[in-house]
Amino acid sequence: MTCQIPAPTNGLPCFAVLVSDAYQTTGSTAAQYDLNRSMYLVYRVVPRATVSAADRSTDPWADDTANGIYAIQEFRSVVCGPDAPGPVCTTTNRPTTIPAALSTTGGTWSLVMDDLTLDTTGGTYEPFTYATSGASKQFTLRVRAKTSTVGGARFTPATSPYQTTVLLRN
């Protein structure tokens, strides 16, 4: 499946990031750290009914695609690091970009958010946006939940999604 912001036509949005961590150098007595773990993190909006039954509560209303309920799942894959899986990171095997076709096998999936809706007053919204204007790079995350109540549905927040914007520094 493709992973892009905004969502492809007739698709659901997704974004991926490359994260590198510095851990204490093995065998070092001093507090020396080396950039020795890299992993890919992929965040994908999926229909709620496709989430593993072990990761979601039983809710036939939310699983009905007509109600427009989704989930956000995280895929985590270690590329290299000081412990298994994968080799120790070196300057030659440490990734610097995310491949266009990132495999989602060999890693782990986790549920990040359940009961996500893309509905808002006046239409739908994009949960993930990435904008570059000049030297600024901004990533924006928007989320809104929809649950069944007696006589209708409840939206949280009531009128528009929660929003947070991150200004990327590098």
C-alpha cells in the first residue's frame, strides 16, 4: 500500500518517519553515546474493522463501514541497532531516507487511536498534513473521535478535530 500525505485518491492517509536514537556505547565506562539505532515508524489510518480483535473492543456500530470509524496504527521496524533484530548501525548501513517502497513485514503493529472519524462540520478533514513554506517544515496532526450514543453519535471534540502542529528543525 502507498503511504503518502495527502491520502491517495480513494485511499487513506499515512505518513512515515525515520528515527535515529543514540544509546550508550557498549562496554563504555564513561557516558559516551553513539547514534546506533535507527527505525522506521509508519502511522496509517485504517478502517476500524480491520484492526485485530485483540486490539479493539467489540462494537458492531463502530465496525460498520457506513459509520465512518477508523483507527490509527503504528508500524515499527528496527533497521539497525545495538540489539536484535538487525545489525549494529554503522556509517554504511544507517539509513538516511525512507525508501519509496517500505516493507511492512518483519516489524510490529500497534494501535495508537481507536474511534477516529474523518468527519467534521462541513465535510471531512486530513488527519496528517505536511507543509513546506520557505525554510519552514510543518507537520500537523488532527484527530477527532466518533462514538455511538443513544439516539445518535457523539463527536469529541464537538465541532472540529484537535490539532497540533510541529515545526521540524532539520
